[in-house]
Amino acid sequence: MSGKGVIDGVNQSLLPASIDISWFPLENPGIVSIPLGFLFGFLGTMSAREPAAEDRFTELEVRALTGAGSEKAIQH
């Protein structure tokens, strides 16, 4: 079957076996990358806070919970 190495992810499909591109020798890199992704996402959220967005969120929360200010349904 042609292209089998590309689908299976065989080590020699794109690079020779002598080239090692792994940053850390783990079988499951998610052990490191998933917590780091959450950490950087949290830091990005905290560093980009906007007071105006917090005011708009309060307004949105009231509309979502009570329906106040929502539009009427359109006729089909």
C-alpha cells in the first residue's frame, strides 16, 4: 500500500532514522504538553484582561439567565 508510512507515522516516513527531533524522550508527550497548554492559556487570559469586557459579560449573563432584552422570534 503506497503512503502507508505517512498515515501510520512510521519514524522513517519523512526523516532518516539518524535524526532525532524529540525534545524529551517520552512515549506520551501529552504528559508535558497538556499541562503546559493549560498553564499558558491561563497566563494569556490573565494578562489580557479588559475591564470593558467584564462589564459586557455581566450584561450578557443577565440576558442569558433572565431573557431580559432578548428579541422576539421571527415568523417563518
